[in-house]
Amino acid sequence: MLIKDIFQTRVEEKIDPVIKVSEVQNEDKLAYEIGSYVVTPAIERYIDDFLEHYTDTFYTATTEIGVWISGYFGSGKSYLAKILALLVENRTLVGHSAAQRFEARIPPGAPRRDSILRSLARLERCSSRVLAFNINTLADSKATPLPRLLLSQYYLSKGYSSNLVYARVIEAELDKRGQLSELHTAVERRVGKPWPEVQQNLNFYARHLYAAACEVAPDVFTCPEDVLQALKNAEKGELYNVQFFVRTILEDLAITEKATGKPCRLVLVLDESGQWIEDDAGRLAQLQAFVEEAAEKGQGRIWVLVTTHEDMASVYANARALQADMKKMEGRFRFKFVLTTENIELVLEDRLLRKNLPGREALVEVYNSAPGIIRDLGQLRMEGRLMPECTLEKFVDTYPFFPYQTHLIPEVVKSLRTQGGRGEQLSGSTRTLIAITQDILRTGRGRYLEAPVGRVVSFDEVYANLEAAEINPEVRREIQLITTDVPGATLLTRRVAEVLYLLSGITYLPRTIDNLARLLAESVDDDIAAIAARIRPELERLQKAKMVARIGEEYEFLTGVRRTFEDEVAATAAELRQPDREAGLRDFATTDVLGFATVPYKGAEFPVRITFDGTPVTREGFVEVRVVSPLAALGGIKVIDLEDQSLRPEEQQTIFILCDRIPGFDQDLNRYIAMREVIKNWKGDPHKSDEAHRLASDRESNDLEKLRRRVQDGIREGLRHARVVFRGSSRALNPKPGQTPGEAIREELALYWPTLYPQYDRVPVRVNQEQKAILEVLSGTKTPGQDIRNLKLYDQSGQLDLHCPLVDAIRLYLAKRQSTKQRTLGKDLISEFVQPPYGWDGNAVRIGVAALVRAGAVRILSNKKPYTNPADPELQDLLRVSRNFDKCELILEETEVDPDVLMAVRTLLIKLAGVRKIDETPAALHQAMEQFGRQLRSQAERVLLWAEPAGFPLPDEFKRGVEAIIEILGLGNPVHRVNEIFARSAVLESGVIAIQKLATFQQKWGKVFSETKDLADQLQAIEHRLPDTGVLRSFVENFMTARKKASFAEPEIWKVIQDAKAAAALELSSLLAGWREEARGEIEAALVRLPEEIAARCLPAELVGDLRQPLDEFLAALDGEKNPVRVAALPERARQLIAEAGRRLDQEAGKRATALGGTPQKPVRKVRVAEVAGISRVRTAAEWAAALKRLDDHVRKLLDEGSEVEFS
């Protein structure tokens, strides 16, 4: 089936695209215009609202007498205004009224059909007259006052002469006396010509006009001189203002109402009012004055319909008129109808592109044969703006155009006219959407009507259609010369340039190579990747000719000042040095770009101090996160450098993030910095032209922002594949599907928080109402609030627990400082506990101090005045107000040691140290703990030094025991030390046992543990290749359980693991042998096939040696591979080597075919879906979308490289 056979209408018959409101004489044409009008849902709503209000005013007065119709480029403004005028006038057109003809255009199922029909039936109750004209095309319209223009047109519509003074003084008065036709007959008799011809040149027939007036009205004019004098007197004294015009209309309406016995209306249609107003506030004020007068004096008897390209607010803004005036004008215009691109598209589909049933069925069959391909071909890739989707319905409705094309064409024409300095002026133009699309079908380059179904319109046809009327002559000449002036250029080169030029003003549409491929498609069978491969060299040719510039992934056609701009950008970019790039990169040192500002840990958000290549991003927090950008990574910073730096003592609370190296990142940054500099210079240069200033502003809001986003995307992509370095070790960042880099970084950093804040678990509380809680603690309330309960300040009996973690830590800190004669201010205490290793809430610390004050264990000094009474308001204020608390001095009260405490501590030390000769005095116990504690700390330090590099997990008892020993040894006061030993006796006892047990384990089993751990790690890396059951998997599971519970030092646990290890070693040796043999078999089979395949392709036999060399080397090294991870990968490595040999074989065959003049065979690239997609099991839609995207990108890349793809 041919395309011409699918349409319901005769596409080859030209449709008149321009509707003129003033053409109302030809009844056949008017009937056709009503019969062709497309009532879209929006139009249906507009007409219903208007007719309902208009007919309501037959019985009630109103000042809402205006209709403002706006829309651009062939949107149907004039058409709608003319339809409204024809309906209210309701003339009989070729035997049927306008209302009857319009009724047939309302869809039967339209929701407002009944309402419109009711309004149409009421129209005969009023006599309406229409005066319609294009105000912008009247002679001297912009220099003539509006009242004079309107009065002149009103008189002409009544058949008066074009001379306003003669019409007003002579014809109007004789008309009232019923002698107007007699006057015109007398003139015709004297001149010998019909009155319409006389109207065209009144001055030439002035003598006859004066004589005819004397003949018809001898009682008024006795001679021609009397007529002339009357005209002169009137010209001197008559004032043709809006009041006069409105009064004249109302007088005539009153006469008509008296004669007909029913209401009368005059409807004025002022077409293209926006072009008449332009940016002239004076003309806008005249229109406003007329509408205001007509509304106030007419009370609904005079109606005004205006059409403009822009809406009312934009017209007022362009004319720089007052907003208060617009508010008044808005009150007169009840209806503000906006005609959108969607409305134009619906009209196009109905009037031109409507399909017959066979055509529709043929198109449905075409679409359903490859819906995914056609949908992809017919939808442009873009963000932030909706474009019509290429659904089955839209494809059928708009074919042979794609839905996006009918949406883009009006935008393109609007853009071209704006570039040409004509705004959206379309008077007399035939460049409407219907005209363009019909011309393309009838006379386009592709001869589409004679083409078979399946052919689609390429977007360069739009350029060909607009070339003569809309394209800048210089651009047109330049594009015409492409095939002769650009080396190697073809017709496709020119088509690419044409499409790029059309898109140069459509800033929201990405001009990527994929979108260009879609725009240049010529058939539903076209492949986007193939088109992209064809146009890529054409773009390179245009770039070399400096006709096109590449901006990131987009391309732009360069003309005139744009080319100068690009030359300056390129020159500026070439001069940039590394310090310039680093300075430009500071623009991106924000949390919005990096995607994080805090780290989540146990329900709290910890602020961090972030720097980006040394530039501070945030300043709060005690942990520093140094982000190294892709630019610095390209400059040579390596992971090992950061690992070494992270081991320095001053960097123990610093985490480094090294972004991945992003190819082309420095070029994108260079272009961004250079463009920003050129834009700044051009905007600030008063000598630049207006066009240059506009271009600079346009680049700033569009291209510069795109480049900025590209640099941001580069940073985020670098973060997505970053390495995180902390205290000498690094980890790769692995975001989950659908997770942003910032979210992944927050999650990764949280893994280090237990190391940076090991004490946070003791008080993981964030206080909401600290002042209330402080007062409750000081008062000793028995029903504490939630904040106090969270801090666990009270024991089960409801008494204050001075040994709870918060209070205990504060007491210990104060004791240590007092033992070394240091004063402790409130700010010192807060600073200690909000920083690592604690990270506690400062408000919680103040509550803890309040508890100690309540217990009498702490005294507060402020200005050397002591405070101890919890009920003292001054003391309460010192604790409640953080500024006051910071300046207070905190003193831990000295206390005697209870004898029971002395006895308990002595018993504990004898048990732990194994020394019985310890006196029951604080000094003796202090000394005994000193000796025993130093010995324990030495053992613990040896364990710690071994455990971290060995990967040995330390149990909590060990960590708490080491912490307790260090804190107790830090107390120099014997009383404080004894009390602390007693307070932490349980922790100390379990900790000593753990330290001694791990010290023994390290001495005896340290080396064996490292070997065991290495084996477990290797097996875990190849867990997917291990048998589902058996000793290997049992060994891994036992090891991981012990690691999780940190129980390796338990003799029973260690024995189980060693037994499992011995059995695992035997089974592993069998597995390794099997993998070696599998790899050997793959290679040997390939070596057997290789000579046969070479011979089958008629290639030289000596090629065998070159191709088998890597395979032979692999075989030779096979038995020497011992690492289980590498041995497990041997079969896959073998398959990769075989695939590489196959690719080399394809290349040689291709070279031979080329040499013989044949078509070279494409190399075949095998793709393992699971490897490329990065996932073997899909659980969610988001995971599937991410996997599909990775697979699509990889396959497209291989296809672009000229390879064929084989899935495996």
C-alpha cells in the first residue's frame, strides 16, 4: 500500500492555511470554514463557556465583554475568533444558519455538546452584528489613534465612504433620514461609476460628492460650498475619541433595537492586536481605554475579541505597562483562551492526516511487527520536558510523521523567527503546521505520497520546506555549499547540518548523536545505531570545517556570532593551566554535587568536615572526609599514596575518597571554565552587539548549565567508582542498584564509625528537651521523662545510678584531670565527649553533670563562687544555659574509701594478679594495680599490634578490658583509682581473662591463624564455585561464624575450625585438579580446531603459529598456578583466550575479503549477559532497569565499533 492511499482526505489538494477574519462576503467559503473546523476538547470548552455567557447577557447587564485569544504559529487564533463571530451573528450560509452548520462539527459524544446546542438555540433571540478586521494591516494603523481607526472601519462596514469626516457629517446624518442610498445613487449618476469604485478614491470625485449632497438635502446645503464649509468646520471641532465611538455605536444599536424589538449587539474582532501593540505602551493604553468605555457604557451591548501571540501578562510586560492597569483590563476580559501546540496537533491529525480504515489497519500491522523498535525510533531522549510518546495510537494518527515532529515543527518556526528578529509575526504567512506538513507530503524531497507504507518523514524535510522563506540567507548559502566546500562531504553531511541548524534554538532538546539519528530516520526499519555510525563521520567533517561544535555529548551548528563565540571558547580553553582548572573546580565543592553532608550511625546523623581537592565544603564535625576529584586522579594521585598518608598520626580521624579517573573529565572542565569566562567577558563588553549579548545570555542559561551538569555528572561518576581509604587500607565503593553515589558514600562511611566512635554505643542518645531533663534530675523526680530514661541514669529501684556509663565516664574524666592538677571547665568536658571516641550529645553530658551535682559528687564554681545546692536557681541556670555552662569550673569532690570497697578491691587484685601480699590501703592497692596493669597493657598491645594486620577479630570483653585498664592506670590519685577498680570490677575481671587468653592464643597459634584465614578468604572468593554441601563449605561457614562472634580463642571453637581446615584442604586439591583439567581440555580442543578453521577460511597455514602461541603459553603455565582463586578462574581464562583467537581469525578473514574486493566480515564479540549486567538474579524492577541499561550500553558500544554480538 502506498502512503497516499491511507488517508481519509485528499492530501494532494492544497488546504488554505490562512484564515482571515475580515473575509465574510463569500458564503460558500464561510460555510466551508465552519464545516472544516475541528472541535478539540479545549475548543469545545472555550466555545461552550463563551456562548453561555454571551447568551446570558441578553437578559442581564455585564461589564465582562472581552475575549483574549492567544497562541503562536498557526495555532488557530484567527480561526477561533472567526468561528465565534460567525456563531453570534448566525448568518444564513448557503441555505443553513451558521449555528446549524456548526452543530454538525460537535462530536456526538462530546461532554459539552448539549450545553453548546442550548446556547446556539438562544442566539436567534438577539440581533448581533460583527465588525472583524486585522488591525495590524490597516493603512497607517500604528500612527492613527485607535478610536479613529475603529470609527473608520465601522463606517466602511455600513457602506459609508472612506473619508471619515464626510462619512460622519454627510452620510451618517443622511442615513438617519433614510436618504443614504439616494445619496450614493446621485453620486453614481454624476460620476458614471458604481459606488464601490468611488469609495476607493473620494478626493478625486469630491466635486460630485458635494453636488450630490446638495441634490439630496437641499434644505441643508444650497450649494457645494456649503458642504465644503460644513466639512471644514467639523474637521476643526470634532473630537474622535473612544467616548464618541462608543456613543455612536450605542446610538445605532438603540435604533436597531427599536426597529427589531429584540436586543442588539456589536462584536468587534481585532485580529493580530499583539502585533499592532508591539511594545508601545501608548497603543496598549488606547485599547484599554476603549474596552473600559465599551464595558462601562455598553453594559454588554458591545463585545471585543482580540487575538495576540502572547498572553495578556506578556503583552503588558513587553509594553512595560503598569500591573494595576492589567488588573483592571483582566476584569473586562472574562475569557482568556490559550491555544497550545497540543491543540494544533489535534487539528492537524483531523484535517490532514486522518486515516481511512484500510490505512489504519496497515499502520497497526506495521507498528505491531516491531513495537519496541518503532517506539524507540519515534521518541527523542531528553530530560525535564515531556514530548509525545510514540504509542500505537499516536503513531497511526501522525504517520508518516512521528508524534514528536508535529510537536517540534511549531517550536522550530517560532525559534527561526525569533533568531531573525521577527518575533512570531505571521501575518500573511503560510508557514502554519498544516501548510508545512502538507507541502512536505506533496512536494518533499522524499516524494512520500508515492512511497510504500513504512517510509517516514526525515526531519531535514522541514528545513527544505522552510529554506526559502524562513532560513537566514547567509546560513542558507553556507549550507548549500557544504557538498562542495567541506572535504569529503556528501548529501548526508548537508542533511545533518540542516537538522542541527533547525534545532539550534530548541534549547531543551539534547542534540546528541542518538537524537540526530532518530531525526534523520527514513523508515520504520532503520536502526538507530547504524544511522549514528553513518552520521558520526559527517559530524567530524563539519567540526573540522568549524561549522559544528561539540559541547559534551551534544552538537551545535555554528553561524556568525556563534562561530566567533566558539573560537574564543576554544582559544580560552587552550590557555588554561592546572591552577585554572583547580580554581574552576571549586564551583563544584558543594554538598549538592557530592550528595552527602552527614553520616548516619545508630539513628543519629553525624556532621563531617568535607573538603573537595582542599576546598572546604562543610566545616562542622570532628571526622574529616577528603574527597579527591577526578581531575586530581587524572593528575596522578594513586590509592597507595593516600594509604600511606592515612597512616600518619594526624590523619587517624580522616577518611579519604579517591574518585575514579573519568576519561574526558578535564576537557569538559576546561570547556566549562572557558565558556564561563567568555560569557562573562561578552556580557560585560558594551561594544558587543545586541546579538552577541543575547547569545551570551542564552549560552549562560542553557549550554553553560549543560556543561556544568556534565562536570557534576563526571564527579558523581567518579564517586560511584571511588576508592575509600582509611588508616592504611582501601575499599572500592559499590553502590546498590538505584542508589546515588552520595547515598552509597554515606553507607560506606558508616562502616568506619564503630572504629572512630567506639564509645558511642555506651550513650547512643540524642536529647530533645535538655533543659527540662536537667531540672528533673536536679529535683530528683521519681517520674523522669523519656530523655532521662534513655540515658539510664536510674537503677531498677528508681535511685540515681552513679555507675551508669554517662555518669561514670564524666567522673573518671574529672578524676584524671584533677590528679594531674588540671582545671576543667564545662567547655572542656563537652569537647571531650562530643569528639571521637565518644560522639555523645553535649546536652546529655550536661544532664550527666546535673546527676553528679545532685549526688554531691561534683561542685560547680562560677566566678570563684561555689554552687552545690541542686535547688539553687543560679546553679540551675549554670547547667541549663550552654553559654554559662561552658565557663563553669567542675570539681570532683574528694571522698574516703569505704572499708568494704578496700576489701573487695584487694580480693579482686589477689585473684587477678596472683599476688597475696597486698596491704589493705589505697596506696598499696594503687601500687599493685600499677604493676599488674602495666603487664596486662603490654600483653594487650602485642595482641593489638598482631590482630589488625592479621584480620583477627577482637571480642568485646577484650576491648572493654583494655579500655578499663588504660583508664584506671590514668588515675594518679590512689582513692580515685581504688574507687574506679571497684566500680569496674566486673568489666576488669572479664577483660583480664580475655587479654590473657588472646595473648596465649597469639603466641601459640598466630601463624596458623593467618594461614587459616587466607584459606577461608580464598574459598569465600570462589564460594559460587564450591559444592553446595561438603567440608569446604562447612569450613567456610564455621570460620565466618567464629569471625562474627570473635570466638577464635575459645579452645573448642579453634579445634573445630582446625579439623574442618584439614578436611577442606583435601577436598580443595581435588577441585583445583578438576579446574585445571577443564581449562586444559578447552585449550587442547581449540588447538585441534584451529588448523581446520584457518583452512576453511582459505587463510595461510603459517597463521597457525601466531594464533596458538598464547594458548601454548597458557598450557605451559597451567600446573604452576597454585592460588585457588586464580585456579578457579582458569576455565574462564581459557575461554577468553579462545575467543580472542577467534576475533583475530575474524580480523584476518576480513582483511583478506577486503583485499579481494569483497565485503569484510564483521568480527563477532561474545557477551556473557550476567557479567555485563553485573547481576545473575533479578529481585526488583529497579535492579532489572539498571541491569538492562548496562547491557544496552555495552552492546551498543560493540555495535558502534563495527562488531557483531553473540550472547552466551
